[in-house]
Amino acid sequence: MTGPRTQEERDALTIEIVFALVTAGLLAAVLYVAVASPALFGDLDRAHEHAWHVAAFAVATTGFTARLVRALWLFSRQRR
């Protein structure tokens, strides 16, 4: 540890966290719609529709997590 953070460092960290969360959320939404589009806009039976939604949720969750971790990891590397 290098001691207490300045107000400027705390503000930069807050902005970076919000940026990472917002961009990760947007990416997750786009991925969900892209993968679930056959279920959202197609005429599928209930089982296939559910499978598309589950797959879309898994892809969106993975994309959200990857974007969040990558953005925060790159920010921490820049601070060193």
C-alpha cells in the first residue's frame, strides 16, 4: 500500500468503476438480444424458446463479466 488515496484518485476510481459497469451492461444487453433474437422474434415452441433464452443469458453473463474484469484490470495496470 502506498498510503491514503487523494480525492482525485478516489474520483478517478469511482468514474472507472461506473464506466466499467455501464459498458459491461450495454455489452450484455447487446449480446442477449443478439443470441436470443430467434426466440424473441421467431415463432418457436416453448422448449426451444427457453433454450435460446438460457443460452443468451449465459453469453450475456460471460460478456458482462469479461468486460468488467478487463476494464478494471487495465485501469489497475495503468495506475502502477
